[in-house]
Amino acid sequence: MSTRVPPADIRPSTRPPWMEKDGPILLGAKIIVLVVVCLLVLYPFANIIGTSLASEQEIIRRNGLVILLPSEPTLAAYKSIFAGGVVTRAMMISIGVTLVGTAVNLVATVLLAYALSRPILGGRFILMTVLLTMLFGAGLIPNFLLVTALGLSNTYAALIVPGLISAFNFLVLRNFFQNIPDELVDAARVDGAGDIAILTRIVLPLAKAPLAVVTLFYAVGHWNSFFNALLYLDSSKWPLALVLRSIVLQGQPVGGEITPSIGEAVPSIQGLQSAVVVVALVPILLVYPFLQRYFTQGVLTGAIKG
Amino acid sequence: MTYLDPKLKRRTVLGGALSLGALAAGTTLSGCRTSKNTPTEPQVNDVAMPDFVEYDGVKPDLPATAEGAPAGFTAYPEDPKPSVTEAPLDGASMTLMTNIFNALPTPKGQNAAWKAIEKGLGGTLDITIVPATDYPTKFQTTIAGKNLPDAMLLDTTTVDDVPRFLEATCADLTPFLSADKVHDFPNLAAIPTIAWEECVHGNRIYGLPIPRGVTGGAGFVNATMLKEAGVSSPSGVDEFFDVCTELTAPKKNRYAIINSKGNTFLTPLFLLHGVPNSWRLEGEALTKSYETEEYAATLEFALKLIKAGVMVPGSDGIDGQTRKNYFKQRKAAFVYDGLPAMPDYRNSMKGQDVQPFVPAGDDALVWADNIVFGQSVLKKADDDRIRQLLGVANYFAAPFGTAEHLLINFGVEGVDHQRKKGVPTITPKGEQELTAPWTYFTAPKEAIFDPDADYVATYHKAINTMVPMAVPDPVSNITSPTEDKVGSKIAKALTDVRDDILAGRATMTEWEPAVKKWREGGGDKIREEYEQALAGA
């Protein structure tokens, strides 16, 4: 006998109130709030894009506020950035370091997280050591001495090796791996699969969401990092973030802009600085939408211990 | 991959961290250590300065002065003569670490100017380029890592005990440059003595100066706006107030003064009131500028200006870039900015008569506060190597009008610059290549150069009026251990109170107690040390 489902309008609601359909007033209020928030978020973007396309005279005339399209758009700032080849080369370096660094980071983190997600001899000691790095850092000078002593000065490895495994990303993956049922692993082992085969054929295919999240974290970290490059690399090897930062900070004296630069001529370069911000943002804006659907799911999955 | 250096034991790592801490807290250790140069007592630096030998290879349109005011040129010699006869490096290489205020230059391999300079030096020049804002961090890590380049820009903001640091780490240049010994390096001899005096620490010459125009000036005035308002450049404090009130028309969005973070507008007011440059010396007695009646009077005057509404509203919170923009938009007629900003204002404000503001009046003065940008120091090495590096410094100190100066500042002709009516005009490629910061190793005496004769004349006249008025800091060549230890900390505490008063968060009644606190916190001890040194000189 089939069960008749009563019509929706008389069906008792078992859903939470916030999942109920909104009335017109509430819907309108929500739309207004969201539109206002969106405009507030988009305003600085519009300002930066507009300023990057404006001439110096127009920027001065409008006191730095050029929303969207200026009256006399020009690509002079972008031409200036990409002339000379410095930014192009830096971009290639950043792409290389991000790709290689993210791959190396992932391999190391996955291996460590999987190994420590299973009971192994000495596992607790290694786990505590990894977690300790989240709480205490050696500081700038000891890290510098260590990297120099390892012979990594002025090499791209100095950007990758010191931060090879992030404790936070390790925890995200480890927690996920721990939630994989032992029965799955045991079944695979009964079929003759070794640890590597279990990892690659069973565990990793189930871990797409946290892997995407960890990949994003590492990739964005590599793309934006500049401080280690400043300490360890010659200017000919600077990644994009550091080159663009030096353009943005042009003319800034030591200690910031508290007193005028008595000794140095400081040119007006707001258009250039805005173009730099746009150039730095574009690659991340291109990549992020493809990983967004994994982002929330992955973070929550890894964060909640089962 | 190399393995961990067995010498990098726990002690080395801790030692590296502690060395930085020792540098920061160096003053507590300096008292316990005896060394021949590090002063634990105040002393006057009386080492013989390098002889000054003016370069006479180029005749200026407007002459320089013995006090250090720059010469004026409206043309560059068609056929500049070389000032260096022998390539200093002779096949060797040199490493330099210095800061940059501009974008990164084209790398050495593709940089025509850099390659040409290396050819002139007769060796290779590798520069570790560091953005100016990051230079203190890089400087600290470089020192702690004990991996010093041959030459580096000295950063005194991160070193509390500069003489001790220099003695331990850097080459003493006194035997090579003092008195007539500098004649071996004629371009260095053409640097004014006043610049060399900034390079003396612990009574020894350690630094190579990067000279500037002696005074940072008193800001700029838009003379066109004054003319439109029917007023002229003021003489004296009262006239200045009257001119400011005449200029101010809020309904037309026009004001008299643009301020910015740190109350930068105070500097021209200090100069109008005759506030001394750091210290005033009367006989053998020293008075700090904070303690003078003139300083308190300036604060009262500033409050009067604020109350009269002559300042651009909200400008006390703006940054330097916004300050410049406001001035270019003609929001106000007076702004404080360093004199080197003149070309930027001139280029951006065509049709406006922008001039350096020259303080006038019975009490007015200017400070000799821009004698050098900074100084570079050399790593300890044997005498032959030091001479070699000084030869490179001599190359970069080539005066205006020489072949080396043209190459360093304008690059290779046909690549980095073109001659237009005899004037070297930098090409787009040159703009990319010439941001290389070799001018922050050492540099010649400044020169005013522009094909616009009126501009050169105006600027030259202003500088030549101000430099003779420039009041030096009477203790600039004296080392005070207490100043090294606590000077900047107690000064900051006092200027915080000053800024609170101007912002209305405190009243003038709190000024005297704050000055008293400065005295008790170390100011009196600093004064005592300076006076002791002066008395013993």
C-alpha cells in the first residue's frame, strides 16, 4: 500500500525555522543587506582597478579615489610594471616555486599524516614534536642560521624546505585519515595491498576535499610569501610577491611614513601601486573558484574529530 | 644537498640569537668591556677629517659654497672627462648590500648600465638590494649570520652601541682617509668636510658618506596661491599667522597648511621660532630643544593655528602620499616636505610657482639636518683589499660632469639616455636599469641640474639663503653612551605628549612635567656627558 504524502501547505514542518521559505518582507530585507555588504566589499576592488587605469593627473585630481573606469583610462601603469622583464621573470619564479613547493609539501604532509593516523611505534613522540612547532618558533635569527648552515642560502629550496610541513595542514589531513574506517584498510590488506597501495588507491581518493583545502593553503602561502625570499635570495631570484611589494613600498623610508623623506625624492606612484595589487590578485582569483566547493567541506571535515 | 654543518651546534644557534640580543642590549655589556676605541666615557671626536679638495674639472653656472650649498648646472658637459684613471678592482669582485627606494632594476645580466660600470671598475659588482622598509631586518640577520658583504649601508636604528659594533665588525678607515691620506682618492676628497664629520664614531672614521644638501629645508610654498590671495611670503611668526588666516577659505576648500602624521607641520614653525637644532650651546652649557622657551612657544603657536582652522581638516592623520596629493591639488599653500621632493612637485604642478619656503624673521633659522643620507661601512679586511674597496668608493663619488657620474646617473648613451639639446634624457629602458642603488654606496656632493635656468636659479637662491642660516647640531660629533642607550626611548615618550597636546588629548600644562620626566629619565645625564666632553675638548 503506498503512503500518501500530504500537501506541503498542511504538512507539519520538521525542518528548522531558518530553512523555511521566507516571506516577502524578510526576503527583501535579506536582499538589501546582502547587496549592501557586497557593495562594501566590492568598493575597494573598484577603487583599485579604477586607480590602476587612471593617469597620474586624474588620480591627484580625485585624491586617489577613482571608482571603476576613469575618464581617461590608460594602461601606462601596467606597461610600466611589465617593462624590463623583472615582473615577468618574478611571475615565472612564483609559478615554479608554487607548483613545486605545493607538490613537495603535499607529498610530505600526506605521508606524515597517514603514518601518524595509524598506531605506530614512536608515533606519539613524533606527533608531539610536530604539534610543538605550532606553539613555539625558534625565531628569526636561529632560523636564518639554520637555513644558511644547510647551504640553502640563495637557493629556491630556502623557500620550500624550511616550511615543508605545516602543522595545521598536517592536523587537517591526519584527522580525516583517522576517520577512515579500519575495515576498509583491513579489507585492502587482506587482498594483499601494501601501505603505499592502500594510501594511493583507497585513502587518497576518499580525501579529495581535505587534499584540495591543503593544496589551496600551501599554494596561496607560497604565492604570497616574500619574507623568506627577502632574507635568503638575491634580488634576481625574487618571487612576484616581493617584487610587487617593493613597487608598492616605493619611496617608503625606514620606519614608515611618519616624517617626510628629507633626503630622498619620493615620486607619486599610486596608479602603479594599484596596478601591482591587481596583478598580484589575478592568479589567485583565477584558481580559487575551482577549489571553492572543496574548501568549506574540507576544512570542516578535517577539523572535526570523529 | 649539504648536511648540517657540524659546527652548527646548539651553542652556535644560541650564540647567533644572543649576538643579536647583545647588539640590542650592547650598552649593558659595553661598560664591562675595555677596548681602545669604544667609549664608555663621552668624548669629542677630534680625529683629523679628510682634506677637502674641490673638484674643478667642470665650471658651474651657479657656484657651490664652502658651507656645502650645491652648485647649479643647466647643461651637462658634452664630453665629460673621466675622473678615475685606473680600474680599482683589477679583476676582483665586490659585494655590496644597500637599500632601494624605487622598483627593482633590470638584473645585472641584462643591465647595460651595470655592465658598463663593472667594466669601469675592472671587476664584478654584486649588489644585495633590499627595500628600504626592510633594510633593518636584513641588516640584523646579515650581522647575526656573520655573512657580511664587502660593503654595506650602515643602519644605526637597529644598533644601540654603534661604536662598539663598528669596532668589532668594520674596517677603520682613518689610516686611509684622514687628513692628506685622502689625496689617493681625489673624488672622496671632493666630498665636503661637514659630510665626513657624520662618519666618525668613537673618534675614528668608519663610514663613507652619501652627501645631501646640508639642510632638509622648511618645506614648500605655492607662491601662486599667495599671489591670488593678495599676500606675500611672510616674515616672522605674526605675519605667518596673518598670511595663513588670509589664505584660509573653507567654502572654497582652500586652507593654509597641510599637516600629516607625526605633525610634520611643526618643523617650519620650529624654524620660524628659532628652536635650536637638537641642542643649544651657550658657552659650555647645553640646553635641549625641548627645554627652550622657543619650543614651548611653537607649541602654543601651533595650537593657535589649529584653533584658527587654517589647517586642512583631518590632515593630521594622512600619510605622505596623501599630503603630496593635497598640495598638488592646491588644497593649501604651505606643506612640509624634504627639499629633494622639489622636482616631483614642479613636474606635477605646471603653471604653479612652487618654491622652497625660506623661513624669514629675526628669530628664524634652518637646521643642518640633511647633511648625509647615510653612510656605508666596509667589512674588516687587509689593507690592500680596503684600498681596493676605497677605490670603488672613489669611483662612485665621481663629481657632477665627469664621465663616471654620467654613467652612474644616466647610464649608457644611446641605451639608457639620449642627448636632447645637450641634456641627457633618460629613456624608458634607462628608467628600468638606473634604479639600481649604487648611489647608496657613496656619492658625490649634490648638484642642482636642470635645463630650466629659472628653476635652477630659484632653487639655488633658496638653498644658498638657507645653508648659511643652517644651524648645526653642536653635539653631532660627540658620543654619549646614555644617548646611545636611552636617548630615542625618552625622546619618543616626550614627543608622544607633544602630539597629545596638539590633538587636544592633553593641555599645555602637561608639557613642563613631561620635559621634567625626560630630564630625569636620562636627559640630564646625556647633557652632563656632552658638557663633559666639550669641556675636555
